[in-house]
Amino acid sequence: MEEKKDVKKELEIDTRLGRRSIEADKIINFPRGLAGLENERSFTLLQIQQGGALLILQSTTTPTLGLMVTDPYSFLESYPVIIGDAEQMLLKLEKPEDAAILVTVSIPMGKPEEACLNLSGPIVINFKTRVGLQVPQSHDGPQKVSFREVFQRISDKSEKASSQEGKA
């Protein structure tokens, strides 16, 4: 009797980072597409650098289409995302913990110092069902935050903590 091996189906796709082999179960379906890309429904996440905070949300059908994304909580202490009932149903989201929140990263051509996190349209992914949605936010907070601002806040907190340690 022959043993069945657990073979995962892999797909070869062309990406912004070159030709990649991805596991079929790593494909994320976006039933509504993304803002401005409503016809693109099939994506996967690619690491740019091992252990790095930035990822590429890569279309599996259009090689030149990949959006730089990141986990906003790697840079921000607080970022409330409101996911409505309709979105939760479409995502098949049973518990908030099943969702990952990503935001797109904008880097103006020739001006990397102006790179920023776009906070107005977070991408919510249910990793259990492999379904994703872009969920526009309408709250009063900032629409974007620059990396320069984020790193300045981190630096200020570090300096404050160091000065308080010196007083103890």
C-alpha cells in the first residue's frame, strides 16, 4: 500500500520581485478587489526581506501589480479599525483575532524620506478563510502618517525613558 504524501499545490507566478513559487493555499481572494483595482481579485503576500516589516501584496494575475503593505501596529501604538457587519460577513470573520490588518505604504518617486502609511483604507484579511477586503475608514484620525513622524515619536519616547531612568 502506497503512502500518500501531503503535497501542497504550488503555482509559479511572475511578480515585481521576479518569478516566485507560491503555495496555492496562500492565495487571498478579494471579492471586491481593491480601491482603483476592482477587477483584481487574487493576491498573495510576499516578503521583501526576511524578518522585515514591509511586504508586497502581489496580484497573482498581473505581474507588475504589487502594493507595498505593512502591519500598522509595528509602527503605531493605536490604530482603531472599524469593520462593519456586512464586511465581517463577507470576510466570514467569526472573531476579530482571525483578522490581520495591513495598510499600504506610499513612497513618492525619488523622495524616500516622504514615505508614509496610508490609514484611510486598511486591508483586512481573514487568514482562516483566505478572504480579504479593503475597508475604508471615515473616522476623524489622520489619513496618513509619515515614517519620519513615526520614528521621531519612537525616538522621543526612548529619550524620555532614558532620562527617567537616569533620575531613578
